[in-house]
Amino acid sequence: MIEVKKLHKSFGEAHILKGISQTFYQGKTNLIIGQSGSGKSVFLKCLLGLYDYEEGSIEYDGEVFANLSEAKKRDMRAKIGMVFQGSALFDSLTIEENVMFPLRMFTKLTKNDMRERANIVLKRVNLEDAHKKMPSEASGGMQKRVAIARAIVNNPKYLFCDEPNSGLDPKTAIVIDNLIHEITEEYKITTVINTHDMNSVMEIGDNIMFLKDGIKAWEGTKDDIFRTDNKVVTDFVYSSNLFKKVREAVLKENK
Amino acid sequence: MIIEMFRKPTKWSVMKELILKDIDDLIIGSLGIVAFIAFFVGGVVTIQTALNIDNPLIPKELIGFATRQSILLEFAPTFMSIIMAGKVGSFITSSIGTMRVTEQIDALEVMGINSINYLVFPKLIAMAFYPFVISIAMFLGVIGGLMACIYGGYASTDDFITGLQQEFNPFHISYAFIKTFLFAFVLATIPSYHGYYMKGGALEVGEASTTSFVWTSVAIIIINYLATQLLLS
């Protein structure tokens, strides 16, 4: 579980995060949604320790990350997996080497054991035949799956995903969403996903936080989002006619 | 950046592979172009010297002497380093810059890896082998000069070799290699700095490469001046 308390972050005069408090639960896909510029990426980077913050605290299972010693921070980071928006695979390594990378850095496994573990994980993301390919030879969807495999190979306790299905076709996006959801439940990971894809929200949103102008404007589940009358949320989520119609149908069915 | 490079070192088993890869990319990969340029420029230096000696009182040995001095003191260490600022420097800036743009550096940081140590330190160690490249440039430059001299008919082989040996000061070799080590440091660090701290996208990677080439060349020229003033005057 990750607990964020009254988090404030500014860049010069610009106050980006204004006292956000939120709990991200273990074994759940926790989504952060909001318009571009609402502070989602900054919030995620604060969670990851890539940005320092002025006020508030971030606790990973009761431990305040900022107060940890350098050695403990390193241990903590070994428990974190991250899927970047652009996958961020290392160009000079093959897909298999990319997946083995966290193992090489944080474990004392033999090369064969690492390879075996990498192949198990690649199989889990349905990429058992691609391990010798270079990232540049893989499609966008494949690269995302490799990024997920790399993120989970070291059995992380926390998984962060920044727009995991941006730039993917709807079918592949659903495959990626479901994969993250399944892995989260299977390995009991605390997963935090930064997205503005409403399909993801409807598919896998166990716990959703809506950010607007650096403030938490709403919190709920994917079912709650159909029933909410919070105007800020409905304006954003139901801006397309398709989702308006879906909502009407769901509400009608529930009456 | 230099201090950060030595903090939180990467695992030795990983670092060893990175160093070997950078030796291959930066040193072995440069040998072909260095050999080509050194050989032909050595030849041109000889031809230019020979064509400018029109006084019959000036001994022919001067061709070999002038070729040796030009190549040993300036051409091999300094001008080859400026060429390397274009080849090696641009490679370093663009490869690290692309990693920045595509969030690969962020990925390293999230994993708790000191990205400066992981990316820059192996390049610095690989560039410690740079004097080997310059030795080859010196050797091939002189051989190129000898070939041009023989096949152009400017002087006999004996005259050229006698010239090469004339008034040889071993300290000139030390001076050349002291400069080379300083240039190697510059070639590893300035392009890395421009790649690591760049912001933006693909266009900015290109701009960073150009900027890094300019600043690396400027640094080499200034260090060359200072080193010459300090060591030879």
C-alpha cells in the first residue's frame, strides 16, 4: 500500500500539486486520471522519487520514502517496477537482455537462472518467441509488453505505469490493460497507473483518483464513475458521445 | 557531474561489459578513420614541405624532420582529437541524448541506478585507451609521409629516415601523450554532459551534438595552447 499525505510540489512560482492525499491499495489497479497539465505526471514522478516535494509525505507500507537512508532507498527501488509511456527499453540490448536487466542489477542469480526467469516472464506477457529481437524490431504493443515484463521480472511490490496504452490501437490497448490488471491481482502488487484513456478507466479502474489543476477532485471505482454527478468528472469522462451513451445505458439498466 | 560519476558505482560485472562495449565503440571503432586520415595527411605534410623547399642549400633531411615534428607535436594529438570530437563526441552526445529523450535515463534512475556512473564512467575509462589511437595516428602519419616522399621522388628513403631521427627530443613524445590524456578526458566528459543534460526531442539531440562538438573543439584548442605554453616554453 502507498499512502500519500498532503503532497505539495511547485516549480518556481507554479504550484503544481496542492495538498494531494491518496491511498493506493495492494492488489488493486489504482488509476490517476485528469486532463493534460493537471499534474498527473508530476505526481507520479514524486511517487517514484524522481522529483523532490516541498510538503507532505509518501509512505510505502508505512515507511516514508524521503526519510530512508540511501541504502534503504536503493532496496526500496529494487521493489519498484515502472512502465514508461514510450516503453523506455534500452536500445542496445535485446528484448531478453532488457527483461534480465533488473535481475543483473539487483540479484546474484547466475546468467542461466536470469535467462530462465526472463523467459518465464516473457511467456507471461505472450512474447516467448521474441527474446532475441532488438527493441527497434518490435511493434509498439510488443514494446509495451516487454516493458511490463521488465517491470515485473524482479517481483516488484509496486508497479507504476505512465500512460501504458498511449499510441496503441484499441484492441492492443485492452490487451495491455488486462495484462496489467491480471498481473496486479496475481502477484498482489500495488499498481498505480497514470492515464487519460477512458477505456482503461472502465475496464480496470479498481480505485480511481481524478486530478484537476493539482487538486484531487474526485475518488471512486469504475462503477462509481457512472453514478457520480460531480460536474468536473462528468465533463471530463463523458466528453465523448460514446461514453455519454454508455453511461445512460448503464444508469437505465441499474434503475 | 564528475563527482556524481564516482558515487553509487554500478555492479562490477555489469560495468566490465559496459567498459568493453565502449572500448569497442569509441576506440576500436575509430581506428579505421584515424588510420585513413593519418596516412594521407602524413603524405600531404611531406609533399607540402618538400614543395616549399626550393633552396638547394637546405638539406633534404628537413622533409623527414618537419614531417615528424608536425605529426608528433600537433597533427596526431591535437587535430586528430578535433576530428574525434566530431566522431566520438557526436556519438556520445547523441547516444546519451537519445536515452534522455526516450526516458531510458529515467528508467535507470527509477531502478535506483546512478545513471551518470552507468553511462559516463565506462566512457571515461574507455577513453583512457585513446593514446593508443593517437600512437597509431603518429605511426601511420610518418609512414604516409615516407610513402609520399619515396613515390613522389622528393627525397631518398635514407634522407627521410635521417631527418626523422635528427634532433629527436624524447620529451616531445611525453608532451604529446600528456596532451592526449587531457584531450581524452575532454572527449569523454563534455559530450556526455551535453547529452545527459539535454532537454527536448529529436531535433534537440541534433542541436546538442553540434553544441558538444563546438565546445569540445574549443576546449581542445585552449588546452593545447595552455599545455604547449606550460610544457614546451
